[in-house]
Amino acid sequence: MSHEVTFSINKLPEANVNQPYLQKIEIYNAGAMPDEDQIQWEVTPENTGLTIKRTISETSRNGFFGGIEISGIPKFQGEITINIHGYGYSSYSGRKFNKTFHIKVNP
């Protein structure tokens, strides 16, 4: 049985300027993440028109966090970089994760 932290997707779909965008990413095998600060992110560049929020795990019986949701309307063409990092509590040990995603925004 693998205990490596994985994500529900490996690549984010492309977006279009001034068109709604919505994508969820689930984080698997990280362990329990009951606190908001256990999932963090940075978005580059700033003010892209997209927002990120933590989501409750689809498999959590305790209402723990388990991923993120990216939504909004991209303001400009180019590439948006999103780095997701954090940790969970596990019976094996704390599971840290760090993954960078890119969104290509088309005109």
C-alpha cells in the first residue's frame, strides 16, 4: 500500500480570458487535515481573477480539509502558477506535500 501523497489531477485544464473557470483538486494520503493552515498556496502572478479556497475531503467523516477549489474569471492571457503545500497528521508520520500546477490562459 502506497503512503505517498498524491493529487486527483496532475495537470490543470486551460482557461480563457473573461470566461468562468472552476477546478477542484483533492489531496490523497496526506493524513488528517483539520486545520486551515495545513493547506497553503501561492499564486503567481497576483490579481489573476482566480480565487482559491480549501475544500472538505469527499471521504472525511470528520469534516476535515482535503483539497482546494480554484474558481473565478481569468483577467489576462498567459500562465498562472499555483503552488500548493502543507501537511497532514497520519499514524505513519506527518505527511508533507508540495506541488506546483500551471494554468495556461488563452485569449
